[in-house]
Amino acid sequence: MSTCARCSGESASDAATTWCKDCERLYDQWSRRHAKDIVWQALAGTVIVSAVGLGLPLLGIGKLIGAVGAFAGFGTVYGLARVTRRKRRQQFLQAPLPRAYLPVPK
């Protein structure tokens, strides 16, 4: 058993994260308030696909570039999702623990 990096309670050592189940559950509930983040990520990916995948072949550049545009759009969405997830996790870490939060002893 190891200690949770957020609340100093006990967490399972075989877990993929260093947080306990309670902190992960609280983070999951908190992060649902920011579900609209996917909108601007998808919009940015669509702009990349449109510009590279559709715009460049119309200008006479090869069709292979159009296929690369789809991968560039996916990479944009994936990269922005990772950056946003990291930013939201840091925001959650800076938020104080609820007043009545007490880790359950096991």
C-alpha cells in the first residue's frame, strides 16, 4: 500500500495513478463540469482537416496531402485533449479538499 499524493490516504500500489479511489472519483465528478472542452478540440481538428485535407488539393497539391490532412486533424484533436487533460488535472489539484472529506480507513 502507498499513500495518495492528494489526500495522504492509503491507495493501492498496483493502481495506474498515485491517487486513491476516492480522489479519482472526486476528480471524475469535477471534470464532468468541463465536458465542453471537447467542442473546441474537435473544432480545431476540423479546421486542420478542412484546410489541409480539402484546401490544399483544391490548390493543385497532390491528393496524398489530402490524406495526410486527416491524420493531422486527428493528431491535433489528440494533442489538444492531452494538454487540456493535464491542465484540468492541475486545476483540480489546486482546489481545496472538501471540508467534510475524511479518507475511509481500510
